[in-house]
Amino acid sequence: MADGGRRRRLGLFGSPESVHYALSRPWDEHDWSASDDSVRGGKSYSSMVIITHHEKQQEEKTHSGGDGAADVALFSGHLDITALGGAGFASQRCAGRFNLSGFDAVALELLVPPSAAAANSLTYTLVLKDTAPLPKRPDGREQSSVSWEHDFIVAPADGAVASGDQPLVVVLPFDGFRATYRGKPYDSPEPLDRASIRTVAFMVRSFFGTQQGPFVVKIRSVVAEQRPG
């Protein structure tokens, strides 16, 4: 997407080598935890692993120190629809405090494999919560709360086949996020409180059996943007 003028940006997650700009918070897999359908008896699973991305597409597990390569978050796993009768979801979330007031969109800088394989062409969801996590129920399960969600598709641009991972920037305007509760649309009396984002999560779900199987998406950075004009 063309800039069309200068933008104000705030880095949330990502590598200092990002083509967007130097971000303040590097990827750390210890910041992320799984929230999969296993809490409801499902069999989907996910992980968030930090890898080192080299220009020649070599990947290694990240350690301290650097050689000019970029850290990338690898969100991957398996989406199962058999255990819950067509339903299924897998997600990784990070709790914290993010003040995104004054910004109007979230930009995801992704690295897309050079293949239109089904595992790389799924619909994903960015999830934001503006309330603190609730205490767990007596049975150990998590209490549900309102989420704000925006779907996005990860697929090679124009279906072209290239020699290596291709950059893809997905811009998700805040006015496109929709409130949900337990996976269903929710008529929230209040808008998303951008000044008090408490959870950021990446999710993939079955959409009632329309997608399933292995998934993987490489996330280079997550940036809040104020777009010009």
C-alpha cells in the first residue's frame, strides 16, 4: 500500500530489521501463550516460536546476539474440526498494556511462502481485548469476555510463485474490528478502548468447517499506524 504521506507509527512487536522502522519491543516467545479449543474438548493446537530469518531463507532458532538477520514470530499448529463437530480454533495471545489512542489502524508485516498451498492461504484473525483477563472459573476454565476481531487472509500476492518468502503488509483499520462474545457477534454498548488494550492475539478458526489442517504464518512486525488524510 502506498504511503501517500508521512505516517505516525508505534511499534508493538517485531524486529529492528523490519522494513517499517526500528521497533521498541522485540519478539519474545515467552510473552505468548496458547488459547486453543482444547479448553472445550477440542484437539487443535498452536505455538509461537521466534526464528531468525535470513535473506537466503535459512531459518534457525533465535539465540542472543545477532548477525544482521531479523527475528520473526512463527505462529503455527494444526486446526482440527473433528472433535467439536466442525468447530475449532487455535490462538496465541500476549497480555500487556498498550495505549493505541491517536492511531487508526494496525499494520501486520508478514512473510508469505512462495506457494498457494492450503496451509498458507487460510483466513486468520487479529484479536484485541480492552479489559484485563478475568479470574479462572472453579473448574479451571477461563471466563469469557468481549473480544474485538478483524480477519485477514495470508496468501501469495496475485498467486505468483517466487524463489523465497515475499513481504506482505496487511492493514487492519480499527473501525473494521467487530465485537464478539464466545465467537459470536456482540452488540457492544461501548467502542473499543484503544487507550487500554490489554491483550493482543493471533487466531485461526474453522469458520464451522470451512478450513482445517496445518497452518503457519510468519509475522515480522505489528505496528499501530495513524494514516495520513
